[in-house]
Amino acid sequence: MCGIVGVLGQHEAAPILVEALKRLEYRGYDSAGIATVNNGTLDRRRAVGKLVNLSDLLVHDPLPGKSGIGHTRWATHGAPNANNAHPHQSGPVAVVHNGIIENYKELRAELAAYQITPETDTDSETIALLTHHYMKQGMTHVDAARKCLSRLEGAFALAFLFDGEDDLIVAARKGSPLAVGHGDGEMYVGSDAIALAPLTNRITYLEEGDCAILTRQTLDIFDESGTRVTRELREVSLDASRVDKAGFKHFMAKEIAEQPTVLADALRGYLNGNTIFLPDTLPDFAKVDRLVMVACGTAYYACLTAKYWFEQIARLPVEVDIASEFRYREPPISKGTVAIFVSQSGETADTLAALRYCKGKAETILSVVNVDQSSIARESDVALPIHAGVEVGVASTKAFTCQLNTLLLLALNAANQRGTISDTDLASTLSNLRALPGLFNAALDRDPVMADAATQIAEARDVLFLGRGLMYPLALEGALKLKEISYIHAEAYASGELKHGPIALIDKTVPVVVMAPRDALFEKTVSNMQEVMARGGRVCLITDAAGAEAAGDDVWRTVVLPEVDPILTPLLYALPAQLLAYHAAVAKGTDVDQPRNLAKSVTVE
């Protein structure tokens, strides 16, 4: 979603703000802008589209000043145009906002009584208008901002900048993340630590409802009740150099290619021989009655995959739900339930709301996240990092395989505690898991074959994905990847459902991607595949050598992967699905890393 940066520095703020915003591009955006205070005067520049447009504008119309705020906007209220771009300004107040103000219409009506009218279509401008209104009534800059905050309903991360005040930023959060960075005689604010990585590694994360008053030398934080509080100053490990393409054309290509190394690193974080090292604070799964798993998007498909592992290996009942449905369905949570929340960013709004619903109801709140200082991680009883490193591409790749890895280790640990897996089988599975990075490399060697198939699939308007068992969630993930970055309509079905409706869609114009290793369900999947081929459908079969031999030579495209332990197939088969989507998007010329209408971190409902 939207990205926020702010700086109270010793050097010109504009280039620092633009560079910080570049590190937030992965969140998704459609316009950008900055505001600065120079010799006491507040001014701003805004542009539609990519940050290069803002950079070009600043070349021709510079914006001096050593204090400033910046923003990348992902449109919610109002079209993506320069007028609706942030920062919004009303008189001496400029503000950048991530979130949604739910009562902005009521506030606008109240301001209209004072002949104060908006100039944009956004909810965010109301914040600047209301703060300005309070300042005209005699309030100080800080008091006006805090008064405005008390009136807002909804979710927000905010940064205020004021005319005549070159040593002041007011920042606040409620429902959306915000971090404060500490420099040497400088202070920063950012939507996440990535934005601040080259500037400082000393970070204070604001808590829910916090309001922070920043100067170059001081940080004062007040909680939602107005009480002055102290928040922990942390030193975070963030290698800013990892947020670049390293010679690849796209971040997504780089992140796909990183997966062998990233998985090996993640395994070293959790394994030593045949021992799985997990936090002591985890529940004893022998005493757990059931699991509830909640997530959105790709993380939801990781949960669907994990359901098979927990139920088949650990014999533990699992309910999987989409966070946006779960939170409003308000399901009963019985004692003995462990609630697991999976989120790459750890800031997903619906997932965080679902977590808060489960607090006080579930026996344990457990999260699986890539950002260990995120809101979801901090509000969980136990947080398991997936160790994927920074992922910039909007379409998740290495984070997905690392989520699967972490969930599999958790399922194996649960099975061991419940006595549903023998020591021999556990040791064998862990040995195979440690060998998986090598198989990842072999799978990536199939890139030319995937690129050839993708070039032709890119010409289709509709694509179907089929899979059974552990391959069904992978089919769902493959379809999601293809449609989100290539804009090709793609759907996935459990193979056995083909005759229950989807087969009516089959003709020679609809490619069908079949994910089918030679496992216990292979023969049934091949039977479904033959039904597709009999109706002129073009089948791209992703399988192993034994599966390719059994399927025969009549298949349109066959991609042969290394043979792997059936339990581990979801991790390995994720790679060709990612490559297929990537090359189809490249063939169509779409924006691979920042597909239209999408955001990396969905921090508003």
C-alpha cells in the first residue's frame, strides 16, 4: 500500500525522500509527492505515475529544504491524478497518509459549516483541512494535529509537516505501520524499516494509537490516552544492498533465482541434524485439539498446503479461512485451539484484525511472518520468521516457498510431539528437505522450457490450472501468479472437479496447466488430463521423469522436474509456476514487479 517517509536532516531532504520512496516502490503506488520546509516556507511537488516522473519534475522545479515528508499513493478515494496525490496541504499544514478515514464525509460536512471546502476527491485531505481549522482557532501545531487525530475513525499512518517549523514532524499510527529512525542529529519516519535502511539501523516502532513528536534531537511519544510513553529502541539488521536487482531485469526474476540460497539459509535457522529448533514458547501439540489458519492471497494458499501436512502427518484437524471472511464471520474458537496467522509483511490489515479477534479465545496465537518486528509478530504469543529476506516484487515468490518451509517444519514438529511420525520417517523427511535447495537449482534449469511454453500461453485469454492433493493449492497459487502479473484470466480447480463444470470451458484456445508428480494420485490426474486433450485442450504438464513417461508423447508441453519426496512437492513445484507467470508477463510487456492495481502490503481493508 501507500508508502510514507519523513526526514529532519542536515542535508537537502528532496533527494533523500525520493531515494527512500524508491525503496517503498514494492508496496505498489500510482502517484508520488514530497513536501519540504525551506527557510520557514512549506512547499510541495507531486506527480502521477512512477517516481521517475517526480524526479523529472524536481529537476525542472527543485524543492529545497532540509525537512520534508514524502509519499507514494495507491488510490482508494479518488482517481490517481496529480490533484489527489499526497502530500495534501491546507494553508500551513501538509500531511501524508496511509489508510482510510472512515468518517471523512462527516468531518467534511462539519468543516463545510465554516466554509472550508476540499480541493481533492480524497479522504486524506480532510486531515490537513481539519488540522488547519484547529490552528486557526489558536491551537499550536502539535495540539492541532493531536486534536485532529482524536477525531479520526478508521486506519491510518500519518506524518504532518508545518509552515514555519523546520524542526518538527508529527507522526501517528492506528491500524497501519509506522517506524521512527534515529540518526546523528537527524530523525526519520517511514512506513517500514526498509525505507530507512541506508539512513539508520536504529528504529523505534510506534504502537497502535501512538502519536510521536519528532525534532532532530528528541522523540516524544504519547499513547492513545495521551500518556507519555517509552517505546523500545531496536537495532535492526537490514542490508540495504539487497533491495536492488543485482543484474536481473526484474526483482521477481532475482527473487525466483534466490530461492535455493534463501531456502538453505532458512533451513539452517531451524535445523541441526534431525532436530527441529523452534521456540520453547510453542504449545505442546500433543495437547492441541485443532488448528485455525488464517491468511490472505498467496499466504492463504500456503495455509491450504499446510492443512494437508498437519492433517496427514500430524493427524491434527485444521480449518483454513480467508482473513477478510474470518473476521466478520466471527466463528467460535474452542479451548485447545491454536490460531496460526500467515503474512509476508506482518501488516496485512484483515489478518491483523482476525488475530485480534482470536486474542483471549485461542489457546495460542502463532504467526508466520517475514518481518519479525511487524504488528502481527508483535501481537502474537509466538512468531516464527520465515527467513526469506527482503522481497520487493509484488508477486510473492521466495516468501511463498519459505512460508511453506516454515509451516512444514511446524507440522513435522507437531507430528513428532503427537507420536504420528516415526523417528526414521522424520529423519528421512528432514534429510530430503536439506537436499531440496539442490533440487531447486535443477528446477531453475528448466527456465528455457518454461519460457517457451509461457510465450505461447501469453497469447491466451483464459488459462486453467489443475492439481490434486498437495498440487491443488499449488494450482491455485499458479493461477494467481499468472493473472496478477500478466493480466491473463486464470482459474484453478481440483482435477476431480473438472467434470463438474469447468470442462465446458475446454477448447483449443484454453491452455491447461496440469501439476502432477508421479504420486498416489497421478493416475487419476492423468485421466482428467486425457479428458482435456480429447476436447482439443492444450496441456502443459509439470511432472517428474516417471510421470512424463507414463503420460506419453501426446502432451502439448511437458516440463520434467527432479523426483522429490511427495511431501516436498509443493515447494519444488512452486518454481515452475512462478517462472511460467514471469515469462508470460514479460512476453505481454506488463509491469512485472509492480502490476496494476496491486500492492505488496495490503494495510487497509
